[in-house]
Amino acid sequence: CVPTRHEFPEGFPLTLTEALTAHTPILASDHPVFTRVLNDGEGLKYFPAGNAPALAGLISRLIEEPTSYELLSRRTTEAFDKLQCPIRFHEIVERWLPR
């Protein structure tokens, strides 16, 4: 669960990457840093920042509906893939070195 509020400056927390890697669904606030990168339903569900009842509702739904949890868990790979850099460090070095 990542309940960041909009007024908090935020990078992209490592917690999100770690959860996706472990195929653990995420409940996150709709902070602009998150919503720019990840889509609701792809391994995570968003709730309005600062809205504790909405967060509680998501938690209850995932507890009461194991199939919803399973579906989110299966889709964590899609979200994780969006976070991956398409170029590896050694490729940058190889391009930079004179031939």
C-alpha cells in the first residue's frame, strides 16, 4: 500500500518495483507520479489520495474477492515491464567507447 498524497513530492518508490517483482498487487494513491506510468488494473488499483474510506474499500474487496487479488497478481508483470529500461548499461558503454 502506497498512500502518498498529491502535495508530497514523490519519486517512484522502490516499494512499487519490489511489490511488482514479487507479484504482489499494489494499492496506491492516485499520485500523478504513479498514474503517469502505471495503469489501474495492471497489478495495482488506485484510490483517491487522502481518501481513507476508499482505501479501506479496496482492501476489503481484495480480501473478500480472491479472484480479484489473483487477477491483479497475474498482471503485475505488465506493470513491471513498463518500468524496465530498454537499454542496458553495457550497451551505453559500448556505444561510448571509441572503436
